Amino acid sequence: MSKKRLSKEMRNIDKLLKINDYREARCRGSHHTYINRNTHRIVTVNNKLNEMVEERLIKMYGLREAD
């Protein structure tokens, strides 16, 4: 099974989530679900992510860039 190409915004949030210990648990249609294995928090992200939603997710889940 081949992986679909992700949008620029989706690649950015995917990278940020992986830095913060989130791993992709599943993908159903246009939604990707990530889970943090330490805190067991779940984040669901749509493929058609825009900048405002990305900023809200970063603020809501306290995502930070690596130092």
C-alpha cells in the first residue's frame, strides 16, 4: 500500500508531533490520528490543514520545537 503525499502544512505538523513524542496511530480518510505514548493524549489532524488550525493545535496541545 502506497502512502499519499502530504501537504506542506501537514508535513510541518507531522514533524512537530513526532518531536513531541506523538506517533501516528491510524489514518481514516482525510484524518490522521496521533497518540502520545507517554501521556496517552490523542490528536486528530485533517489533511486539509490551514495555518490557523495549525496554530490552534500547537497552542492547545502545548507542542514545542526541539531545543
